[in-house]
Amino acid sequence: MRALISSLFLIIHLCVCNALGADETLKFTLQSRTPSGSKRTVQESWPASKTALIVCDMWDSHSSKNAATREREFAPRLNDVLKTARNAGVLIIHAPSECMQAYEGSPARERAKTATTAARIPAGISRWCKQIPSEEAAVYPLEQEDGGSDDDPVEHEEWVHKLEAQGRNPRAPWKRQIDLLEIDQANDAISDSGVEIWNLLEARGIQNVVLAGVHTNMCVAGRPFGLRQMAKNGRHVVLMRDLTDTMYNPKSWPFVNHFRGTELYIEHVEKRICPTISSDQWLGGKPFAFSNATEGKPRLQVLLLGDSTTEASIPKMLAPEEPQIEDAVRMLLAAEQDLPATDVYNLGLSGEYIRSLLDSGRYAKDVATKPSADYIFVRYGINDRSKREQFAENFPNDFHELIARLRRDHPRALIIPMSVIPYQFDSDNSAVNSLVKKVADAEGLPFFDIHPRYSEELRKGPNMLNYRRIALSKIPENLRSLVRPYVKTMGNEPYVVVLDNRLDAHLGHVPGWYSDRHPNLAGYQVIASETARFLALHLRGKASAN
């Protein structure tokens, strides 16, 4: 009898497990970012039964044609994730906002409506959340006040007529969730209510929440069940970064292409709201990537090649949310209404010279693989002069070799050799710049001499365009408490680093205080200003010639 009872319990247990699904352990690599933008990852394991996946606003239509197209592109991949998660024991919550009427009376809808009322319902959980405290000091990464549609005007007008012909409101045409996502009425839930979804999570003891869907900079982040509400109310929430999109129009600030706009917002999420994961962690293979079906009109591709005076590593470290040189070039060109939209890639690297670029493998990895460029600005010479033996002979040869490789890998690009900037207020760079000009002339390329403008700016104040960087050991002992907030470890040694003159009154007399002549943000704005001006003149000249 005891054996029979044991067998019955085992059968019952197996039946329950088969009905509910085994409580698998989910393993994820969560990605976040430091304030400077550096990626950080952490490995975590979650019980599937304590995890929910919320599908946000994957509607059956959208006011933007391009948004609807992109949604249909990634919906099949999201459906595969839902199947995998559901089979593992994850609760799937479908949240097509403003579409609950289509699901009234269904088991999945009733499951959300009848969940036990939570003992604690957070204040404001029924409302949108536009910001949480960790975002308050941040620069919001995208301008979206125009609604974010990136439709071509003519195509958008056709889309509006199509929606009207279907009996839909063109401004809000959604009626239910997209048909590419399956709803399991026996296990899933349907709700667009922050309170209902909170009750579901509490009733099941779910702490881990994944959000996917559209659009991250609007609904996914801000809905009552969105990233912000979950994060501020103590849920362990993550965004599935490759199965989402943004409402962003590249004609708006910061004037990047649509997909880069999405990347920028995801970086904001990783810095300020919550970590992210990607769908390949559920399905294997590679993360999802959009096709170029909604990429829009081709944009000019500009590459900046050079050493530390191009890379701007210190300004990026100390002021990561301020426009850097590549951002300033792009924005200055965008400010000219008659010029085409432009993407600018900064490929500079501190300490680099042409021979090291070519021989280290970095050229093949970083330069040859970039999208085919239209313009490539090349500024080397400072490090070449100190590191390349027989400089006067080998530097021009290296430059010619680089130009040959750039022509092979970026055949449509105009290559623009640049002079170096004055590395000292009264420095003589004529030896380097004359060699660069000879290379440009021999190759039939324009020579971009930025030296005069930068020198002119330096005459306004010899230290206005450089940051201050000095070893902490050189600071007088009695002033070290003053500089403590500005100490950064570089290599194995602590340095005092500031971008401007804020400490000059105290440390201007210290030997070496002004010795680092790398540009600060002001210096890079000078370089950006001249670069944009040079390119604008060329583009207008090319347009008039045609």
C-alpha cells in the first residue's frame, strides 16, 4: 500500500510538472553602462517561475509606416522568444495598450483582471512615468517632440489614406496586438493596466521582469507597466535591447540615422534606468538586426582618422554627454539646410601613427570594415615625427600607403590629408605639415590646413584650448585635498585632470600644469568648426558643378 501511495504521489507530481512546465533556471548576461558610457556586464541566473516577459504595444498597425514595417520585421523573432520563455515557465504578459476591448472575456484577459489584489500597490503605478531620479541630471538623448515619425512625407500621406480606407484613425490606428505574436490563452495574461500587472507579479512572487516591444523612448520606458515604473518600485527589470525600436526622426537632434538614434536611447537606458539583454541569450545565434528597409535616404559617410588629437579620449571620459568632435561636425552640417544628412565616425586612437595603424591590424579591423565612406579626413604626424625612424623619408611613404589602402577599401571616398594642429602655442609644425601637403599634391588630393585657425584661436589665450593633466605627485601636499575630485588613475599613476581653467588660480604656478597640450572641448570645437566649414564648401562646390 505504501508503495502504491508513493507511486500515486509521483504520478500526480509528474502531471503537475508537465502541466505547469519545469521551473528552469534562466542564465543571462546583463549589460549596463557607466556614466562615461563604458559597458559593464554581469552574469545572473533567474528562476523561470519568478520571471515575466511583458510585450509592450506590439500593435496591429501604427500611425507611422516605417514604425509598422520595423515592428513586422522583428515580431517573428519576438514570437520565438515568447515560445521559448513560455515553455521554460516564464509568465508572458501581452500589453497592447488601448486595445483591451478586443480581448474582453478571453481567459488571458480574465487572468489579469482577477489576479489577487496586492497588499502593496505603489503610488502612481496607474500612470505614465516620464522620468526617474537617476535621469534627472542626464541629457535626454533624442528630440522626440515631433512624434518621432521618420516616414517620407509622400509615403506617409499614402499610408494615411490606406489607414482611412481600412476604417482606422490614422493618428491611433491600433485595435489589437499584431497577429505575428501568438497568445497562449491557457498560460498568458493580457493587460495594459499598471495595477493589474503589478497584482499579477505580486500574486506569483515574480521579481524579474523583461520588457520588449515598441517604442523604447516612449511606451516601453514610460507606460504604467514600463521600465521606469518597474525600476523605481523595486522590480529587477531589464530591456531586451534587440527586440525594440524608437520613435525618432533623423531630421531632429542629434541628427543621427534612425538606428543610431535607437542605440543612443538604449545607452541612456543602460546608464540611467536598467540593464539590457538580447534575444540570442534565449534563442542562440546572433542578436536580431533590422534590414535597411526603413533606413531612409542614403546619408553621407565621413570618417575621421588620426591620433589622440582626433580621438578626444579625455573629453569623452570627463564630459561624455556633451557633444564631441564627431557630434559637432554632424550637427554643424545639419544646421545648414541645403546640405545632405551626414554620419560621422571618429576612428582616432591615442598614441597612434600611420605605421602602427597599418601594421597593428587596427586598419583591417576598424577602418576597412566601416560603411563605405564618402569623405575621410586624415590627420597624423605628431606621433610619426617622434616614433618613426627616418621620419622625412618614411612618413610620406607611410602616408601614400595609407591612401592606397583607403582608396581600395573606400573607393568612392574623397581622402583629405590634414595638417596637424599646433601642439604648442608657438610650436613649429612646418616640417610635418609641408610633408603632408606634398603627399596631398602628389596624390591629387585637397590639403586641409587647420593650423592657421587653431593658431589664431590660441592667440586669444595660450591655454584656452587645452586640458590640464599632471601627475598627482607633482601637486603640493597642501593642495591635494583641493584636487581630490579631479584625480583619475591612468596606467598605474594617479593624475589630476580637468578640462578647463577652474584650478588655474591655485595651480597655475606649478611646473608642468600647462604642459599637456591636447585639446579640451573648446579645442575640439575649433577643429569641428573648421572641418564642417571645409566639407560644406566642398559639397556646395560639387553641387554647383553638377
